[in-house]
Amino acid sequence: MTPAARPAALVPPPAPKPAPKPAGPSAASQSLIDYYARVQNDLLVRGLLRTDGGGPDTVFTDTMLIRNFEQIALAEEYERGAGLKPSSGSPSAVKKWTKPIRMTVEFGKGVAQDQIPQDTARVSAYAARLSRVTGHPIQMVDRGANFHVLFMSEDDRAQIAPRVQQLVPDVNPSALSLFDNLPRSIHCLVIAFSDTPDGYDYGQAIAIIRSEHPELLRRSCIHEEIAQGLGLGNDDPRARPSIFNDDDEFALLTTHDEMLLKILYDPRLRPGMTREQARPVVVEQAAALAQ
């Protein structure tokens, strides 16, 4: 009798290959990580990047609030359509959103994975705060956004300009060229676009935040650029306590800055109003807020 054949031994399938580890930042990106870490440390050592919002040393009056509003909301930091060319300082007009703001965040492929949930949560919480402060509808969305917050690394640089042009096809070439050779002195920036040619009624905004920043500098960028994208487009050295001041004394939006936003989003202030047209409302609001 022929013996029964023995069953073939079961050969276990080969173990799956481990997923390739991320390559990590390039030398250029790592250089920026090291540089911005030194910048943040230097500012902190000098007592800057305050997160307390001010105190007895930063008392301000309604007159100061009026002056700061007119310098920050009714002037331009850069010439319109001229890239990073500083403004001549000539008076501008009220710039703000009248349509609801639908905000979203995007992350370049070079952004560290552990930053993504953290930064997403921070933008979401800040958007909710700004909506409460201004009374203007601001919500986070997954699609149909008109305010894009892009976290990008140096290794994502080549993708920034094409993405901006995809979002705003008729973007001014001068504005677009900013992203091809952004100097490291520009920590972050926002560009807001009007719904009408040369208008002041915002309909689209794009903020770019470098992912190489250490935690506090990234939070500072979130606060300043998104608030600037609402219409507080200038900085002034006398504004205090404020993030709209290039001295970096304060890292996060202050009570003073919230007052500027409350004034700006008074429904009586309309896009395009001049300083003279806006002043009665500004004076009235400042007197009520700075009591």
C-alpha cells in the first residue's frame, strides 16, 4: 500500500518590509531650524515674545488706541502690488471682510508630522477666538475655503508659488515672485486679495508660515498673520501692548489688539472708507473700549 503523502510544510509569508523612514529635513531646512531656534532664544533672553498680553507697564488710553488703529488699520506696510517694497506711508482706507471667512490649513510634505495636529488645533482655536472678538463669521472648513493657512518648510519652497497661483489664478506677478526667494528675515506673511479690482473688500487670503520655527515663534506667526489677514495690515513702533509692532515684545494677540479688531469690525466701518470718514466711529468705539 502506498503510504499517504505527508502534507507540505506551511511556509510563513515573508515579513512585511518596514515603511521607509522619512528622510528628514534637508541641510537647508535644518539650517533654518537652527537659525530660528537661536532667534527665539535671543528674543526670550531679552525679555521679548511676552505672552502675558501686557500689564501695569503697558497702560494705554483711548487717544493712543485711536492713533494705533489709524496707523495699523488705515495704512499699508507694503506698497500694493509691489511685493515687499515698503509703503510710502500715505493714508490708505478701511480693509476688511464682509463675507464669511472659511478657513483651512495645509501642510507641505516637508513639515514634521508631529507638528500637524498641534498647529491645526491652534489655528482652529484662534479662528474661533477671532470670530468671538469681531462678531464676524469665521469657521474652519475642509473644502470651499477662502482663507488658506499654509505651513511650509524650506523643502516645500518650489510648491508654494504654484499653490498660490492655483488658489488665486489672477494673482499679481509681483506678489507671486515673493515666494520664490523669500528671505529668512521674513518669518511668515499673509497676502489678502480684494473681491474687486484695487478694492478693499477682502475675498481671499493666503498666509504662509515657515514650519522650521520653534513652537512659540510658530504661534506668534499664526496670531499675527491671521489677524493681519483680517485687515490690520500695518505695524507701528508706538503700538503697545501689541503684536503689530516689529520689536517682537509680544508674541500673541493682546487685549489692545482685540480692541483694534472690535473697532475694525464695527458694521458702520465699510471697506474703502477714508480715515476722515471712519474717525467718528473709531473715536466713539475707542472711548467705550479703553475705559
